Amino acid sequence: MAITLLVLAAGMGSRFGGPKQVTPVGPSGEILLDYSLYDARRAGFDRFVFVIRREMESAFRERLARSPLHGARWDFAFQDPHDLPPVRGPFPERTRPWGTGHAVRSARHCLETPFAVINADDYYGRAGFLALADYLRRLPPESTRFALVSYHLAATLSPHGAVSRGLCALLEGGKLGGITETSGLRLDGGRVVKEDEPKAPLDPDQPVSMNLWGFTPAVFPLLESGFERFLLSCPDPASAEFGIPGAVGKMIREGSAEVSVLSSADRWFGLTHPADLPEVRRAIATAVRAGDYPSPLSAPE
């Protein structure tokens, strides 16, 4: 079965101080997204959909022409803050996207097969794409048995400042029970601690979500219903966000979907703080020297 990669690229990196999506990190000017596209193609993903803002289209087309997508099918879906169900609104004061759940919803008209979701500005490693590709190929399009690739908490932290992470609660059989967004997480020597509770270290192997999901088109009516309820109860429509973790958590609690957690032992990294950039470049250079990626990066054979 054909499987698609949905790339969420409409957001901008406020803490990083610039457009993280196009910051060069590879030895030949590659960006983080290039490595995800390369790994996804090697895992068997054969179509790519990019969720962007409409004003980004020209620059994104130019950048994708230099990506590892040669010979692959790809399309755009546009995340518009005024693309809302008719239950409430419009909100003319709203200028920013409504969050990752709304971003996935933005692609509802162009996805007919099982698909994975990633952030454009994160590095996930090859293992997660392989696990999701294998899982998604077995799903019929109408299935509500979704998936999440989790990472070990310690393998996702920045040495340059505290971060927020979605801590996964697991049910029997490796199913997801929910995700708790937890802020102020940092490394303290060999420990993982919360800034406000430094004497109570967390398990470094605690599974966390880094937004690497597997869905089928059956998620779209569930997202639509969840987004409608979100809008009806939203106290601050100028800034509130409809995220994937909260939306999926409600699906799980209501019994309308289940989520299998697939664990990856790879290191995740991204550009949360400006000081992360040199370390990310070193990690990519190490992977290139090890033969994991060619340089310059090209479409996999």
C-alpha cells in the first residue's frame, strides 16, 4: 500500500530566533528536513505533502528542488488560520496558525492513504520511519488504530537550556494512554530534572512524543469533531492552539481511536535554542562520516 509523509512546516521558530526550517546544518548546506526526507524515502514513503502558509510557497518550491525528493510525488497543503468549521468565528484577530492538530486537518482534502506526520525542523533518525512504514502498510484506510513513535527522554534534551516534552503514559500492550506536556526539563550532570523539582529526577528512558505520528484518513472526521468542540469552548481565540496530543488524547478517552507506541532508540535533535546549532551540525557531520548519509545529500537509490 502507498504511504505518505505529511510534513508540518507552517510554524516559525520563535525561541531559536529565525526560520529553523531553512537553517543549514549539513556539510553541503542541507537542512534538517532534507535528512528526514531521505530517511523517509529509504523507509518506503512514496508521496510527500507539506503543510505551509501560502506566502511560503515560492520559497519552499525553490528549496524542495534541491532536496532528496527527485523522482518523488509531492504536494502542498496550506494552513490558513481562517479555515474553520462553521460552528464559531470568524476570528479576524487571529494571524497565527491554530496548532499541529489544525495543521493536519489542513491536509484533509489530499490524503487518501495511511500517512505519517513529522515536524519540518526536527531530526528523527531512520528507525522511526522504518517502524512507522511497516505499521502503516498493514492498515486499511478506514482503520482508527493509529501509531506514535516515542523516544527516550534523555535522548531528546538540549544541553543549552530547559525544554518542554510530551511525556507518554503507556497502557497494557504498549498502547498510548495520554501525553502530558511537561516544561522546564533539562540535563543536570547525568540526570534529567525539572527546573522546579531538581531533587526528583525523571527516568531518562521515559518515553516522550516528538510529533512522529501514524494516521489513516479516518482521523479527519475525528479531528473535525474535536476542533469544533475546541472552538466552542476556546476562551482565547487569538492565541489558543489545537494540538495533536490533546486531540488524540480525547480520541483515546472516548474510545474512538487507539494508538500503538513504537519505540525508537535513535537520538532526536532539533534547534530549540541558538546554541544547539553547532552541536546539531557536529551530529550530522558524524553521521555523514559514518556513512549514514551521502554528502551532498541526494535522492536515495
